[in-house]
Amino acid sequence: MHRNPINAAMVKALPLMPRALVWRVSQRYIAGIRLEDALDTAASLNRQGMRATIDVLGEDVREPRQVAESAQLYRDALAEISRRGLDCNVSIKLSEMGLRFDPALCRRIMAELVEAAEAHSNFARIDMEDSSVTDVTLAIYRELRANHDNVGTVVQSCLKRTPTDVRQLLTEGMAHLRLCKGIYLEPSEIAHQERTEISKAYNDLLDQLLDGGCEKVGIATHDPPLVKHALAALAARNVPKERYEFQMLLGVAEKLRDELVAAGHPLRVYVPFGEHWYAYSARRLRENPTIAGHVAKNLFLRR
Ligand code: FDA
């Protein structure tokens, strides 16, 4: 992916940055430390005409105790979302549910969480992580979908395999998907590296999903040309609002977000929260140094 020397320097400097500084930069993108913070943010977004999805921060968990803690936070989130009548679902990373050290535990917990969401008439999205877990993530998604309609996953336009995965999921009637570019740095054998290629793949995949009769697509991007393509693609096919929504990360591209909402498009905001905010921020920066450019921008252009 495109590298710029300032971004690379920011990534190298990251371990030297005090937590307070990283927090100041990150807090715009993170609802807070406690579930209450995420619920308040979701309520505020709802009041502004937006939906939300809550992400309990934490990934690549190595101990059953941590899995249990995260899973409990998701159960609490689902119960509180329902009690407060929020328009908000949950997004879950399989590595946070123990995928890398105990796949059977991960499968068990995910089945429980999808059932808990179902009991509250809610929905669970399985986030997509790096390419080492694409196959197992899609396999677990298929297993869950065999018994539950209220679960979806994510596909990444940077991966060369994605058109094939999408074709297969469309054939199986399981295309309840969020489409994103993909945040992980992947090798050129399996992933497009150039921004133009990733964007073209994104547009083609959205067309493929809309033409193939996807159940619902989450159009997750802040990139104005991609949003423009999506708007034209939706209008050309007269896609009803139940079959799509735009999705954006908390604190990002708020002007574009507000314009879409004002134009009447459904839009969901991804709301991360939790104690593991530092690891999340640091890891995101290491994995995709282009994001460090946003950190630099925020350091110097404080708003
Ligand atoms: P691009 O990177 O070109 O960004 C367009 C513009 O948006 C930038 O110029 C900048 O202004 C702004 N911007 C983008 N990201 C920003 C940031 N972090 N901070 C500040 N400004 C930013 N990936 C993945 O691999 N698996 C997943 O499950 C998900 N899930 C997901 C959910 C949602 C709701 C979103 C919006 C994104 C994801 N992603 C993801 C991340 C996704 O793959 C991608 O890395 C980012 O969305 C950035 O790509 P854009 O399409 O926004 O374009």
C-alpha cells in the first residue's frame, strides 16, 4: 500500500508517545472506556438520525478469561441496547472471542452471542480480520447462518479472492455483507496494492452485490468517489432502503456523513469502546501506516 515518509516516521515514534497523547488523538475515534460511554454515543447518534454498531475493543485475545470478559460486555450491550430502545447492533472480532487459541471456544461463544442478539431482535456483525483468518471467518459465518438470520460478516475489496467469495455467498443466499477496502497490510500475491485498484474492486464488488440480489449491503467507506459511485449504483437500480446502508467510523468524515443522512440515506456509525483502546490504536497504526497521517493531522490541527 501507499507509504509516505511522515506516516512511517509516526509509526516508528508511536512506542515513544505517552498514553495521554495517544488518547488525545484516539478519543475522537473511540466512544470511551465504559459500555455506558458507547451507549450514550449510540443514543446521541440516533438522535441525529443515525444508527450505530458497538464494538468492544480487544483483539487477538490469548486467554479464556479475556474472552469471557469481552463476551459478557457484548451480552450487557445487547441487553442495554434493547432496554434503552436504541437503533444499534454489535460488531464482533473472532480473534477477540479466542479464535487464535481455541477455535471451538470461539464457535461456542459466537453461537451464544448470535442467540443473545436474536433474543433481543438484534443483529451481530462479524468483523473481518487479516487474510490468515478469512477462510475460518467465512466458515464460522456460514455455520452461524445455517441456524440464524441475524448475523452478517464483512468482505474486503483489497483481497483478490473477494469477487469469488461474494459470488459463492450470493449463490448460497448468505450475502448480508459489509463491504470495506480492508485495513490490514496484505502481500501482493493475494491483495491489490494500489489505491486505484482497490477502489475499482470496491465499485465492482458493490455492483456485483446489488446485481446479484444481496440480502443487504453495508457500504463502509469515507472515500468520496466511492460514495459517489455507490449513490449512482443505488439510484440506477432503485435499491430500496431496507437493502443497504452507508457505514462510517466514529469521528471520521462527519461532513460527508451528515450530507448522506440529510439526503435520507440510512447510515450506521461504528462505535468502538473499551479498556483496550491503546492496543487498538497502536495496532491500527502499525498495520496501516497511512492512518498515522490522520494522527499527525490531529496533532497539529486540534479541533
Ligand atoms: P480512505 O482510506 O481513502 O479514506 C477516505 C477519507 O476518509 C480519508 O481521506 C480520510 O479523510 C478519512 N479517513 C479514513 N479513515 C480514517 C481514519 N481512521 N481516521 C481519520 N480519517 C479517516 N476493515 C477491515 O479490514 N475489516 C473490517 O471489518 C472493517 N470494518 C469497518 C467498518 C466500518 C463501518 C468502516 C467505515 C470501515 C471498516 N474497516 C474494516 C476499515 C476499512 O477497511 C478501511 O480501512 C477504512 O474505512 C478506510 O478506507 P476508506 O474506504 O474510508 O477510504
